[in-house]
Amino acid sequence: MAMKVRLLYPDREWKYEAAYYDPESIIQDLGLSILFQVGSRRQEPKKGTVQRADEADRHLGEMLKKVMMVPLKTKEEIEYRQEILRDCMEHQEFMESLYEISKEMTFRWETLGKQQLDKPGSRDKKANLLSRIEILHLFVNTLSRIRALCRRYQGNAVSGGEADVLDTEGNTGRPAGGAGSGEAGKGKLRSRGLTGFCARLEKAFGEEQEEGIRGILADIIFYCDGQEEYSLEGSGSKRENISRMILDCGVEDGLKLGVIRLEEVSTATRKLRKRRGEMTLREKMMTAFSQEPTLVLKNVELLEDLKQLNEQIVAYIIDSFRPMMEDLKYFFEELYAQTAFYQACCNLFTRCRHAHIHLCFPEAGSIEELRFQGLMEFSMAVYRGQKPVGNDCSVDGKRLLVVTGANQGGKSTFLRSIGIAQVMLQCGMPVCAEAYTGGIFPHLFTHFTRREDSAMNSGRLDEELGRIDRIIRHLGEGSMVLLNESFATTTEEEGSEIADDVIRAMVEAGVKVLTVTHLLAFARTMYERHLPEAAFLTAQRKEDGTRTYKMIAGAPELTSFGLDLYEEMIGKP
């Protein structure tokens, strides 16, 4: 019964490997912690807004963080995960139920002591066996619940060419039939990932397999001493379980017993009689006349032998399930981890839907492609619960994008919006835009200015150059570098010189570089070279000094309009 989850990859299970270099810097520079925090809480929408969120589930935030920091490598992998997320958007209650079942299973397993599976030589053999029997019961009951859930949502596999854009209500433009469309057909799952998961579960744990395992558990129920939890047919404490075993044994020369074989083991039940001290006189008399002759075993050693025989037979039967239980242990660990990512995404979708924040599924293109419409900074949108200003851009075929312009004009926010969208594209998530197309960059780096603190052992320029050096050492094929006001901790002349050397070398090596800079001498020099692989944007500023937070194509200006901010804060003379 080797079942596979495979909800994050089409051909393998989840592993935290091949992550971005320095993921903590990416998280810090792009402000992704906000997404992890929102994703860890189930939103409770009411009257069009999010009124309340549940207590944080740390597991959701942790898995969202881990999965987002491991980029997918191919367009096929991205589309596979996108299909599942479309299903999640249409059937959030399905993924929520699947996650809650796996979570409950994990917590109950911890309570029972899942290490019992790894300790066959425990001193307390009876307690060990009882725990393993209960764990097997738990496995079977949980698989049965998941199978029943899958059957409510099973449908045809997803087909290509359907609408990718989500409206403000969270719909994907597909035919209706999602949550709330009727109990008879709860909406059909169509993604390859979820339909494949349901099919594998049905094949490995169908009704026949379930009945077989439950039959074996019923046969050995006598070993549980008639505990109410394991009583047959709801018999509770009114009946007791006794073992019934049939042994096959031949007789050899000299009337010696041959090899003993176990033919059958089962549980017989009988009514529990009251203790004689608790019976009325009439009940005692009726009992005395109705009792059949009983074999009384007075040999203590024989009784102990029978107990050991019971224990050995039950241990033999349960040990035969050990490989299956090991497989199920791994299966439920993977299910709990992988569904956590999708449940965290569902929490994010709910927040966006009720704040009327637009999402779309991005398209993974070639490494030369980067274009988008209405791109917004996702972390800011989620944090504020409202739409930031969106930007349009098309820099296909360009390896260098230089953004300059007025202070407080939205340049850093624009750069973060691209970085967040790129991370989300590469983990299969929707982005905060009307449309987005970008290449796949397994090597993504961020280099944002950091505030000086007491932990620094050297100057800010040395710290910046140290981080740049580490980035350069880890550049590889398919690299994107986001630079935000880098090398601004020294003079304009020296900073421009460093930027020119570093950025020109990266571009010549085939690295895609996106930089926001106040080093106007550097920006002007790059512009005047008329490099075919470079594009230039500037933060729009109206004549009265108003910032629109829009990035428009244009030559770098020789000022950042810092006087606008001075006049706004200090006042005109």
C-alpha cells in the first residue's frame, strides 16, 4: 500500500532542497513575512470584509515560507501546481477539510506515541501492541474519511485553455460548480494533482482493502481486554471479548506433536455477568441452574503459556502490517506538509477576495521575457487590505532595467512588486496583477540597502560589497539580481564607478539585473551607451511635484527632486 501524495510535484514528494541562495535576505528585502503571517490564519469573511482571523497556525506559515523559497524548475511543474491552486480557489472547503484531517491525524498520532512504530523491543509488550493496534485503527479510519471526501469531489481531469484571470470575487472564469453548488455534486476536481491523488488513494485503499484490514482488527480485538473503544458492534462494556484460535498440529512417531500452525484466530464475545456479590438472590439461583460445566484451569504455568500465545499471535499479525504502517506514516507526514501550503494559499486568497485585490495566474515564458499589466506590490496589498497603484511594463529581450526618478516616487515598491511576483510565479502561485509573464530564474538574489546597526563589524559600504561578493560567487545559469539603491553609502562618484563595474560585468555574463538607483551619473552613463539590452524607467512626477507612483519609460534625470520633499515637510519659504 505505497500511496503517494504528490501535490507539490507531479513525479515526487516534497523536499526542502535546491532553495534560493540566502532565502532570508529575499524574505527581508521583499517583505514576504507579511504573506506568511496572513497565510497562517484562516480568514472569516463577513459582510464583504474580513472581520476576524483564527489564531495563527504556525505550520501553515512555515510551509508557505519553505515552499516559496524552493523555485520550480520547469513550466510543466509550475502549471501542475497552478492547476491545483485553481481547484483550491473553486473548492476551498475541500482543501481545508483535507488539511484538517491530516492535522488531526498528526496530533492524535503524537498523542498515541508515534515512536511505537520504531520500538518493537519495548519492555512493556502489551502497551506496545495496544498502541500499534490503535494506530492501525487510526490509519484506517482516517484513510476512510479522506476517501469519502475525495468521492464527493471527484470529476474529470482539467483541460487546457481555460481562463486564468481571477475576478474580485475569486472566480477563475470556469463553469460554475464550485463550493455551494449543491450537495449532490460538490463541484468537480479537475486538476491532475488532486484527481490523481484521489485515484491513487482509491486504488491503494478501496473498500475491499478496508474491509480486509477491519476484519483482521476485529479478529484480534480480544487482546484489547474488552475496552469499550474496541468493542464489536457497539457492545460497549456489556460484553467481553475472548480469543478463539484454531491450531493445526500433526502427530509424529512416538505420539509426539509435530509443527503447530495457526489456522484461524478470531474474537468471540459473551455477556458479562454481574459479580455474585452484586446479584439478587433470584439472580444467583437462576445463574447456578443455568451454568454449563466449565473447565477450570488451575495450573498457573498453563495460564501464562496461553497469555503468551495470545501475545505472540497478535504480535505476529500486527508485525505483518509494519511495512504498511511505515508507508502510511510517511504518507500522512507528506500530506500534512503539502496540504499546509495550499491551505495557506487559500487563506491568502480569502483575504484578497474580500479586499477586492486582483489576482491572476502568471505565465512562465522564456528567460528573455518580462512583461506585465497592473502589477501591484502583493505584501503591501495584503497588509493594507486595499489595492496599491499598479504598473505596466514590457522589457522583453532586455537584460538590464534601470529605474530612476523622484524620491518617494514608488521605485523601491515597484522593484519589490517584480521580485514578489517572480517568487510567486516560480512556486506556482498567482500574482497581484492583471497579467504577468516572466522567465524562470532558479537563482534569484536581492541586494537592498540595510540600515546600519550595532551588529555591523565594518562600515556600510564594506557590508554592501561583502553581500555583492557572495551573490557573484553564487551566480549561475538563469540568474536574476534585484538591486535597490546599492552602493549609495559612499560618494556619488565612487558609487557610480562601483555600480558600473559590477552591473556591466553581470549583464555581460547573461544575468538579468533590475536596479533602482540614485547614482545619477551611473544611470546617465549607461543610458548614453545606447545598450540594446538595457531599458530605462523613471518614477512619474507631475509639474506640481505630485507623485503618481507610476513608472514610465524615459531617460534618467539629473535630479531626484529632493526639494519637493523638503518643501512638503518643512514648508515653502
